[in-house]
Amino acid sequence: EADIYQTPRYLVIGTGKKITLECSQTMGHDKMYWYQQDPGMELHLIHYSYGVNSTEKGDLSSESTVSRIRTEHFPLTLESARPSHTSQYLCASRGAGGSLPSYNEQFFGPGTRLTVL
Amino acid sequence: QKEVEQNSGPLSVPEGAIASLNCTYSDRGSQSFFWYRQYSGKSPELIMSIYSNGDKEDGRFTAQLNKASQYVSLLIRDSQPSDSATYLCAVIAAGNKLTFGGGTRVLVKP
């Protein structure tokens, strides 16, 4: 069972508010990811990190920012939320690879459903 | 050409039948292949991993990998209404990048 957590699970907020979506994992994975997914649509990678103090933008441009100060924690921040940010945000983590290919398996958190009014 | 391609469906399957899902990938150097199940409104759940050519069975699921033809498939035997979901194929290519396909929506009808 994957040990990756996201809070809050649901968030309804007004335009212009600053929000932080939390993601934590207890598997010691070095790789962490944020995806954005609208209902019935594909996953879009918006940010990733390969370790502490390493963050990169993903394939889909996003106004959000991320930080990775601790291995287990990868929060996503929106400085000023807009209705266009309404979506589901999924955090995931993956191991570094190694002697067993299963170390490359990626696991997802339960997601945060964000609604910006 | 997308790196990982799947038919979006929906794939409609009678209860008790076999559902067959296909996925093709473009990077011939890909080494690791995964199938995820995603229920509506939920996050993807890893159900199968396969790394070598051939078949891998786990319960009612069988993953099949053919690296020469660059495709990976998932068979769901004795399909149940609870198998109705979107199934995502994911591939780790050179550079250790994990790429997802767009998903195939499966509907199992009682």
C-alpha cells in the first residue's frame, strides 16, 4: 500500500486567495510529481522534483510553484487563485530505481479537488 | 506521434467476458511498463507492472509485453461491473522519464 498523503482533499476558495496544497510521502522516494487533471481528461504533469532543492516545471505550463526542502514533503502553492485553476491536483512519488525494477513504481496520493469561485 | 498511445474508448464489455486493452509506445529503449486503474473522481492505482517480454498474470489481470512490436496489453478476465474505470498505460523510457497514455475507458455491462 502506498504511503502518500495529500491535504486538503477538497478546497473551495475565492478568487485572489493564496493556497498551498500539501503532499507528503513516507516511502523515502526521491522523485515526486504534481499532476493536474480535469474530469474525463488526461493527466498533465505540472511540476516534478528529483530530490531536495531540485524542482522543475512539467509539460503543462502552470502558474503554481513548488518547493522541496525535505525529501518527504512537496507542497504546491498558488499565490492568487483564479477560476481557471479549478481542477484536481494529484501528487505522486517514485523510487530511484536500483537492483529491483519495482523500485521504479510510481504511486499516487488521493488528490485534492480545488474549486475557485 | 505521442510517446504512449491508447485507444480512448469506451470499450464496452459484457459482464463475464474478457476485456482487452492495448498500448503502444515510441521509445524502443523503454524498459518498464505499468497499468493503472482510475475510477471516476479518484486517483490512479497501480495494478500491474511488467518488465520482460511475455505474459504476467495477477488474479484476473494479465499484462502482455512485446518489445519488438513496442506494445503492451492488459487483459481483464471475467470482467465485473466494478472493473468499469479508465485504464492508464505508463512507460519508463530512456532518461528514466515516466510517461502516461491518455487512458482507455472501460464499461462493463451487467
